[in-house]
Amino acid sequence: MSTKFSVAIATENMHGYVALIPDIKCYSPKDGDLLNGRDPVEVSKRLIQCGAPALSVVTKREHFGGSPKLLREIAKSTGMPILRKDFITSADMLAETAELGAVAVLLICAITDEKTLGRLYEKALAIGLEPLVEVHSASEMKFANKLGARLIGINNRDITVLECDDGRPSLTATLADMVPADTMIISESGISSAEEAKQVVSAGAHAILVGTALWRARDMEAAYRLLRVERNSACCQQ
């Protein structure tokens, strides 16, 4: 069985780096086709060679071009801890997530009511999945804290408009102060430079989830290395 998602992040932090998690997605509603003929499975392997401690795989077909089959192929071929990114709304989707080989699952506050998300959170834990609770506002952060979430993703962009807005890493800095000290923070989306990566790490992020910035880079491996900043030095920058 793959390493737990949170353990992969903690291990990378212990080595002195932010855990830079590549988001494997085929299409962006804002930027269009991201693959440009590339094989996402082979790209995943290349990014692991660059040091990626874990992967995020988008399985939402509509608007993002993903599929459960893609997650299964990447999990089987890499053996890495994988987060399933999708609009998870049912226990059946959680069971499918575990069966596909993911060890963590994204639960998005913005797409469901609190009662349903709470049930999904408990069900995920019960079947051995680590739930990453995604927030985009102070009210959603309060709910994630009430839920007792140990992995909180701060999406700098608005998923309700399919992340077509111009989200900025400043949202992570704004909301991170609300996160309990024993909770891991993952800053998602809107990060495309080392300076922005350092900004969210300085705010307290343990990990950064980056997709489009890598896929659109002329040299994906070089872009990955640029965004894999040292966590200790970034945390010291005020």
C-alpha cells in the first residue's frame, strides 16, 4: 500500500522543502488543452524523478478531461501516494476512490452542504482515505476546523467558476492564520513563481499543489525545481 498522503508531505518538510505536489490534469477550463500530446502517465513518472513526494490526479471528465481510468493507471505505474481530485458527492465515489488506488480524496466545501460533507469526511476516514477539505473563504475554514480536518486545502481560486478567476496566493496568507497548529495546510492553484511559492510557505503552507503552471512551462522539470522551495528559509521570511 502507498505511503499516507500526509506522511509524504511531512517527510518532505523534514527534508527542508515544501511538498510540491503536481496536479495531473488534461484540460483547464481557463487555459484549454494542457497535455499537448503528452502522456500524463509518463509525465507523472518524470515529475517523480524531479522529487515529487506525491501526486494529485484530476478524474473529473467534464471541463477537466480526467477519468478514473487515468488515476488507476498512474497509481499502478508509480506506486506513489495519490490524491483524487473530483467533485466528490457520494459514498459510492469514495469507495471507488479507494478501489482505484488513491490514498487521499478532495472534499470541497463549496460544492456541497455541511451535513453532506461531514458524512463524506467520516466515511472517508472509515475506509482508510485521508480527506483533504478544500476551503475558499473564512466561513468554510471555520467549518473545516469544526469538522476537525487535519488536512486543509486553501484554493486560491474559486472552484464554483471552475477556477477561471484570477486567484492569488494572498488568499492562503489571509486564511492560514485560522488553521490550528496541528493541521497541515496545502495551498492550491494560482502559484506560478518561486516568489509566490515562498509567500504561501511563509504563511504556513506545508505543501503546494500546482498544475497549470507546470503544464504550460516550456521546461516542466525546470519549473518544478524552481517551485520546490526550501520551507525553513521561506518560513523565516516575513
